[in-house]
Amino acid sequence: MRSYEVKNRTSTDDIKALRLITAIKTPYLPDGRFDLEAYDDLINMQIVQGVEGVIVGGTTGEGQLMSWDEHIMLIGHTVNCFGGSIKVIGNTGSNSTREAIHASEQGFAVGMHAALHINPYYGKTSLEGLISHFDCVLSMGPTIVYNVPTRTGQDIPPRVIHALAKSPNLAGVKECVGNDRVKQYTDNGIAVWSGNDDQCHDARWNYGAMGVISVTSNLIPGLMRELMFGGKYPSLNLKLMPLIEWLFHEPNPIGLNTALAQLGVARPVFRLPYVPLPRAKRVEFVNIVKEIGREYFVGDKEVEVLDDDDFILIGRY
Amino acid sequence: MRSYEVKNRTSTDDIKALRLITAIKTPYLPDGRFDLEAYDDLINMQIVQGVEGVIVGGTTGEGQLMSWDEHIMLIGHTVNCFGGSIKVIGNTGSNSTREAIHASEQGFAVGMHAALHINPYYGKTSLEGLISHFDCVLSMGPTIVYNVPTRTGQDIPPRVIHALAKSPNLAGVKECVGNDRVKQYTDNGIAVWSGNDDQCHDARWNYGAMGVISVTSNLIPGLMRELMFGGKYPSLNLKLMPLIEWLFHEPNPIGLNTALAQLGVARPVFRLPYVPLPRAKRVEFVNIVKEIGREYFVGDKEVEVLDDDDFILIGRY
Amino acid sequence: MRSYEVKNRTSTDDIKALRLITAIKTPYLPDGRFDLEAYDDLINMQIVQGVEGVIVGGTTGEGQLMSWDEHIMLIGHTVNCFGGSIKVIGNTGSNSTREAIHASEQGFAVGMHAALHINPYYGKTSLEGLISHFDCVLSMGPTIVYNVPTRTGQDIPPRVIHALAKSPNLAGVKECVGNDRVKQYTDNGIAVWSGNDDQCHDARWNYGAMGVISVTSNLIPGLMRELMFGGKYPSLNLKLMPLIEWLFHEPNPIGLNTALAQLGVARPVFRLPYVPLPRAKRVEFVNIVKEIGREYFVGDKEVEVLDDDDFILIGRY
Amino acid sequence: MRSYEVKNRTSTDDIKALRLITAIKTPYLPDGRFDLEAYDDLINMQIVQGVEGVIVGGTTGEGQLMSWDEHIMLIGHTVNCFGGSIKVIGNTGSNSTREAIHASEQGFAVGMHAALHINPYYGKTSLEGLISHFDCVLSMGPTIVYNVPTRTGQDIPPRVIHALAKSPNLAGVKECVGNDRVKQYTDNGIAVWSGNDDQCHDARWNYGAMGVISVTSNLIPGLMRELMFGGKYPSLNLKLMPLIEWLFHEPNPIGLNTALAQLGVARPVFRLPYVPLPRAKRVEFVNIVKEIGREYFVGDKEVEVLDDDDFILIGRY
């Protein structure tokens, strides 16, 4: 048996077949290091409830607050412990082409099944520069390109995606611009995952999306699975809207971090610049949980409001 | 003599007094490392033509493409060689609070006179998070806060700036939102530098700005000095508009990198994801130089169009 | 299934049971990066010929020339591709306690089965310091302590080993001081692997050693397996002596690197400060291979002398 | 003024002229980061008492426990604050040629006056490898080569030094092998600094050494200056022997770290693997200080024994 047969066990088509991918939360110890035991529990809950893939160190998982060695370690750890049960997609993108190349090489070397790549946020570049950037990493393995102009300051226009689609490694696009853009791609045979939980039901059932790369599924993986697998289900979609609105009231993952602490599945430790939602919002969350049903949420402790003093905010770690 | 007297030789008021600060270009060797000899020449030209400060490793200087050790080394190098002649402002900001803390400590330790701090781009945070982020670094020394929502995806609203202004270390704001916002601050005694070269003349003379943090001054430091020191000068301002429009046709520093290579003062080496402007644009630049006058631009070689093959694009460095 | 059951699949006793462990070579691409395809082939050859464990990034594997992120990536890669077939022991030791802690945490997180720990070479410390150093990492998982005073400048005396042996995680000692020292430990129930290929036969069969952590087994894994598994075999031992002497004529891994290039299983690329053996020594190696029999050596190309020009020496990578 | 005139303000001859160089201690805050205020005070005391140069981040300064960015920052900081009053020699050596190249480039870029380079400890190499290693860094600026086989496990033989002496950048050798070796070099016009405080008086006055790179001068800079500048002074030399013996009773800088804490000029914070000398030895130090005279030692607090609980030992920092 040659090792590369092991390594390349995931094809681009395997990635395209995923309907429900969670942008997994990274939980922390009180000193700011990764809490791998809590992390492993979170991943296990995802697997048990039918999630098919995880984004490791996405914006939700706070890859932007990791050193690269932490980031690659977390990818390797996830592959090592769970790679047989769930697809591991490493967010090895960067606004620095050098870093994107280096991290993607390392991520694939430690066994990740696919890479998520963002366009160069903040620094930005020309369309030619965008294509050059993605071309440097596309050859390495299955790749999802991520478009979120409200974070990056720059839209990836269809022209660029169509250029990249010539590569057999382009699995598809995580698209946050809206369902009309989704349709533009799915009409042309390009796989899309909705990057907006509030639009993902419609994206999946009305606009041809493969599924969703979800934040909300950190909390209610089973219900999100129903939304992506169970056929059109507008009543469930409607029922989840208050939760989704609550989650994105402040920039993600502020809401998610607060919620997972309240559910007792992650310590109430925040790496700055993230800070918890204020008390009033935490009370709201308890009500939302009761409305939907505690049993649909991860963990089995009672949901708590938590005091301001319960939270630990860390700048040096 | 106690060393901290040496270190703290620059007060916040010294920084506030600066009218013309250049966001200096970082030139590269063909293998992608810093070309320190070219860099030193660029800084010398700035000093000779009356520029009072430099931003080291700003977005223009491609701090986003540097490792932190490269970045701090460049700050230390600039202080060591030129710190007596020009104020050295290190862009030690980051979307990671940890990195901003670490880089700012190191930058002040190697002698930088002030820090430039951005809000957490891409990852973003709540307003409370923004204030917590800046509070972690403000205590270290004179600080300029940088607002450029088209890059960061998030405006720093006046409410946040007013909160930060309670610190004696806040030197002021580099503001890119426009001159109405500039006036909001200057009316309240907060120092502002325009971050938009096309608006800086009006910002300075009509809206109370202290001056400009400029990209264009990499090319024509003497003319930019006239614009900031010589009183209202609308005809000069108008004359420079074609150059400024050309420079920002694509995301900065693509235009600047292309121009400095054409002027023969930096090697035509690009760190990806930046790529040079296309040939047609390079021809345009030659004409713009002739229109304004070669003698106003840095360097003394003839301005060239350059062939596509003259450029080296580097992903691994 | 809880993830930690997966992670802790290797007990200290599993490690103690290993007879033949190879300190595996790290091969390079012409630009100095890891040549993972060649590496995978090398590991496969080890597995096929009965080697039971590998030291990743040992002194033989030039861990001292790796950045830590390269090093952890290589451990994670090896676990990911081969962890089911061979025990992966990461050399996560360092003369800096901080680095040893950090690397060991990361190495176990990505699935290594055991750690190899050296005493603080070059910097050295007191015996109390030695114990404090090892105590920081022993709690993390199965651990082999490595004593090689000719490299470290400081012997780890039995007193220290006996103190560490109170931890259930101490798998044993890789000992290079000689077989009398080996016996001191094996008489007291402490597992030992010989760190000297020329002494390992006697260590195993006359002094109670568990086996060997071998350099030579990179070249002749099958014969080394016979030496460790086949009972006393002095004639084979004698037959291998010229090879072993040749290998250690200059500081390891200079000989090994030269030999593997000559056998055509690794590119002739050296990271400085290592340089190939001179031509006369390379001729000698060809003769040694013929004497022992090419079929016992890894690879299937003809063994070559190689010209000086065939070698690439790299300082920046 | 061209910047490189500023940068290259120190010639190799300037370095050769130094008689008393201190391998300066790095003091720490309770969380393990550098205590730059204490450091600055230490350097000031050195300057005031006539020391002419410092080794930054030597083995005494625990460069082996620093990340490279910390190390370069400390060099840049020292140049920035004290570069006009004392020569700053950065220990930018490494057993990895890549690291030695990178650190030396950065160190000279931030203004260090000379580099100290060790041979590749622990990993070791052939004599040809040694020469290749040093050749990679010698071209960058004035260089002192450091030979200390009891730490590195490998002597740098005269043959290698003579080969390196062809470079105009070789300032000389810090030699720890003994005064006969010193004489071998000084007879041939190669500058030598003794690396052994107990031999430095004789090295200087009987064996032709330029002076000393001293540990003891951290404690008694004025007396060490007398020893190097005042002509033969055997009675002073003899008087200092008990202190020097005490200092090197355990591997340096264990004694020095303990002593500086007892003198109240550095916090009693140790980065592992270093731990303080035991109480009995600390009592001895108090007596030694009284014997020589408190006024000759740095600081002005009373010398204390300190309790075991006063010391903070740190593994993660």
C-alpha cells in the first residue's frame, strides 16, 4: 500500500457531496490555549447528530486568532481523532499568498480532506491578483473558495470563480452574497454552500445549493440536518429564525461563543477582541433555547445566563 | 542617563505635530526578501524632500505580507538608521489582539516613535470588543488609530474614538471615511490625518486635519509637502488628481509598486497576491510623469514602461 | 466513542515492547523543503521490512534543522499516513523547556505514540534543573529519555533516570554511554534501547536491552531486524561493522545522508551545516554495499558514487 | 548622508580593540517575559563602570531560551538605547545554518556592531561542514567565533579558525579551551578573548589575549575592568577566585542568576531548565560578597540569602 493512496482518500466529488458542514467553534482553557477535551466533545456531538464535515479554524473557529502552528496542529488533531467519521476541511486561507501556500501544504500533509480559501481580505488585490493567489493553492487538493465581502472588503465576482472552476480541484464556493448569486453558480454546474444560515433552507431547496457551511449547527446540529436533508421544511426554517438572528446580532462568533458557554459545553473563555454578549442578550438566549427545546441543543446541562464575572477575556495567550 | 529617557524621546504631541507622513513602500530582492539598500534609499529621498514621518509595514508597505519578525526588524532597522531624522510609526496593528499586543511591545522596545492600530479586520467584533482591543495597546505609547472600512469591513464609529480619546496616548485618527467625518473629530479637538490622498488638501485646509498619511508621497514627496505646508493650493491639488486616480485604480499598493518599478527606484518584484498593472496602465503612468514633470518624482533614472517579463512575482519567500 | 480512547491508543507498555526503532532520515526537495513522497517511500520500506517504530525529527532526521511547525507537521503526517502500521515517536525534546512543553503538547495532539526527550544540550543545567525539565513533559504521555553526552556536553546520571522512573509514563532510556550503563538500568527494571549501532547486538543479548534505536536500519532494515529478533548472531554483527564504522566516521547523519543519496532513495540535497562525505568515502560505500549485498539495502536502483556536482547544499530554505 | 554609513559605523578593528565584554544577563518579569527596565539598569551599570561591549542573548543571557523574535528585539532594543555608549554584539549563532543566517541578517539590520557565532552544537558536523556553516555568515559583518567544546560536544580546531581568518570580517575567537590554545592564535595574529573568567587575567597578560568575554563582570564590572586594563594584578585575580568558582559550580548562568537576584538587581524569576542554587550556596554568596566588598558589586540593596519560596520558575512564557 502506497501512502499517497491513504492521503488522497478524499476526492473533490466526496467534498461536493456534503450537505451539512459546521464551522466548528474552538474552545479555550482559562489560559487561552485550546481546550482539546471540550473540542473533542463538540466534534463528537456533531458526528453523532449527523454533521458530515467541519471547517477547522474558520472565522467562526477563530483561525484569525491562532498562530499557524496552533492552526495546523488543530487540523492534524481533528484528522487523527475523527478523520474516519467526518470530513475535515482546514481553513488554510490567508490574505498573504505565502501563508496560504505554506498552511495548505501543511494541512494536506497532516491529512485534511479539503482546504477553504478566502480572497485576500484587508490587503485586497486586483482580479488578476485574485486568480494568481488562488492558482497558487488550487493544485494541492480539493478546495472550497469562500466569498464574504462584508468581512473581506472585496467581492469575488463570478468571472473569477469561473476561471478557477477549470481546475478539477475546485469543489465549489461558500457564498455569502445571497441566493441570486448562488443560482448564478448552480445554474452553471458549480457547487455552492450557503454561508448564511438564514438563507440556507431556500438556497438548498430553491436555488440549487449543495448545502450549508453553518454556524448555527454548532448549537443544533440535528435540526440543521433536518433542514438540509428532510426536503422543504419552511416551518422549521421559520422556527429557527429567532435563534439565527440572535446569533448574528453582533459579528460572529460573539453570539456563538456566548451561547456555547451558556450551554455548558465550552468554558466561558474569550480570546480578545471577542467579548461576550451583554446580560440582556444572554437572558434572551435562555428564552430562545426554551422556545425551541433544550433537547435539540448540544450538551446536557441546564442553559444558564451566566454573570459578567464568569467570563474570562484574554489578550496574551 | 537613564535609558527610558532615550526611549521615550517622542511625546504624543510630537506625533500630533506631523503634517506629512508617508506610508512607505517595502522593496524586495528577487527572492522576495527585503531589499534594505533600496529601502534606505527610499527613506533618504523622503527625508531630503521634507517628509516628517513614515508608516513602516502599513498596508502600503505590505505589512500583511510580512512575518512579524520581518516586520519588527524593519521597524528596528528604520529607527536605527533614520530615527534621528524622521519619525518612525510602526504599523503594529492586527486583527488578533494577541498579535497587536506582542508587536506593539516589540516595536516600542526597538524604538518606534508611535504605533498605528487598525480595528480587527475580517474577524470583526462588537463595539465593546473594539474598545477592549484598543485598550490593550494604548497604554504602550503614542498611537494613531486607523479607520478604513472599505478594507476592514467595519467602520470605527465616533463613539469608539471618543472613548479612546480619554487616553493621553491617543495621538489621533487616520480617517478614510471622508471629510465630514474628519470635521466631526477636529471640531472636538481630536487630531486627524486624511487617509485619502485625493481629499487631503481639503481635509487639511478646510476641515481641520493635521495633515495626511500618504501613499502618493512615495512618488512625489516634495509636491505633497507643498500641498500640506504651503497653504491652500487648489491648482496643485488639481494637477495631481490624474496621478492619484491612477494610483488607486486597483487596490493599493498595486499602482504604487508598479510606479516605483517604472521609476527605477525599486526592483520589479511583487510579493503575491499583488501583481503589476497591465501594460496599458504602465504607458499611462509614463505620460502622467511627463505631465507633472519627471523632476518631481523620486529617483533619477528615466521612467520606463517595462515589459511583462521584467516583473517577478513571488509566492514563497 | 470518546475521542480520547482513540488518542491514547498506545500505552507505555506498547512502547517498551518495541525492539527495532529507526531514527528516520528526512529527505529534501532541491529547495530544501521536505520531500514527502521520498519520505513516505522510506517509511514504507521500513514497515515492509519489519521495523516497529520511527523517531521523527531525531538528530538523524535533523530535527535541529527544522522549524517547530515543520517538525510537528512531519509527526502529524507520519501518524496520518502510517500510524496504524508503525509506532511514531516524535523527537519533541529541546534545550528550552518551553519548546519541549509546546512541542510535546502538539505532538501528542496530532497523535504521536510517544515522545523522545533529550536533556538541555548546550545550555545545560544542574541535576535539579534536569529533573524539573523532564517533569514538565513526562505527564503528557509515553516518553523515552535520550542520553548522548558526546552531543549534549552533559551526562544524564542514573540518579536522574531513577527519579524519572517513578512516572508511569517513562517508557525507558535511549542510552549511548555504553553497555555497562545499559546494564545498570536493565538490572533495575528500566527499559533501555541502545543508541549505538555497533553495541546494539551485545546490548540486546548480553545486557538486557529491549532493542535499538538505530541509524543503520535506515539502510538495512531487514538485517537489523534479524540482529534484534533472531537471537545471538555474532557473525552478522561482525559483518555489519564496516558499514557502521563508515556511517559514523563523521558526525551522523552525514554518512547516512550520503549513503541514501548514493542508493537513489533520497535526493542528494543537504541542509547545511551538513555536507556530503568526500568522493573517496563514497567509493568506499559502494564497496561496502557490494560486500554485504545490494539486495539487503533499501531501494532498487544501482548504488552510485555520485559526483561532487550532484549534491545541492542549502542554507536558506 | 547615506544610511549605510550609519549602519557600518563599526569596523572589525573597533571590535578587536575591546578588552572587556560582558555576556549580559537577561532578567525576567514574573510571567517570564523580558524585564526591560531591569535590563536597561543592568546595561547602564555596565557602561558606568567601564565595560566596552555586551553579548546579547549569549548562553549567559539565555539566548537558547528565547524565540528568535525576542532575541532580535533585544538586540534592536540594546542598540536603540545604548548603541552610542557600548558595543552591541548579538549572539546570532545557531546549530542550524538557516537560523544563523536569518538571525545575523536581522541582527545587523537592526544595528548590532558584531555577531557571535558558535559551531553547530548537538547536531555537530564535519570540519568541511563547520567551514561551510561559518562561511554563510562571515560576509555579513564583524564576527567573533565562539569555541566551547564542553557545551557543543565538538572542538573547533585551529585549522578551521585559520581558514576563517582569511575573511576580513573575522574579529577573533572567544576561546574556552585554555590558554595554550589562546597562545596558538595570538602568536599568529588572531585576536582572542578568553571565555573563562578564571583564566582571563593570565590570558590577557601572559598569552596575548585581547581581553575577556566575561560572566563575572555582570556582578563586578569595575573590578573586571581593573583586571583587564590595570596591568598584571595577580593579587586581585586571586581575590576573585572564590567568587568565580562559586559562579561556575553549576552550569552557567545558574550561579549568576542566583547572585543577581540576591543582589536585588534582577527579579528572582528563572526560565526553566534553570533553577536557583540551593540555600547553602546562597549563604556562601553572601559571605563572598562581604569578603570582596558589597560596594564592588552592582546594585545598592543589601545582599540577601532569599528563601526558596522567593523564586519563580517558569516553563510556559
